[in-house]
Amino acid sequence: MAPASDQQDQRFDREVGAKERRKIKARADRRSVWFGLGMFGMVGWSVAIPTVAAIALGVWLDKSYPGPPSWTLTLLVIGVAVGCLNAWFWIKRESKEDQ
């Protein structure tokens, strides 16, 4: 059985090797600034589209079925939540591809 310091050394070597491989791969990819701006734009649109669609539906529901609950505000919150989840899944998928 290997001493604890040998196990720690091996674990350290694996972590450093993994980070080195990621760094080399990132340098080889050479993604441009335009890629970053495009990704930034996609995240914005992935939040904005569900939010605006939910607000439009809420306005229509408020006009068609007036009543005490404000459908516009309710669907605004739901639209923002759906948009944020959408953006989170999209970023998570992109980061998995990078690794």
C-alpha cells in the first residue's frame, strides 16, 4: 500500500495534467472575440424571447379574462424563470463541449 504522500502526489499530477490539457486545447481552439460576443448574444436572446412571449400572452389574457390576478405579471415571472433555465442549460451544454 502506497503512503499517503504518494497518493497525494499522484492526485496532484493528475489534476495538473488535466488542467494543462484544457489549457493547450483552449489555445489550439483560438476562439475569437466574435465567438464570445455571439455566445453573449445567445444567452440574452434565450432569456428575452420567452419573457416577451409570456408578457404578450399575459396582456392578451388580461384583456380577454379580466379579474383580480394579473396575468401579465404572473407570466412575466414565469417567462423570466423559463428564460434563465434555458440560458443555464445552453451554457452548461457549451461548457461540457469545451471539456
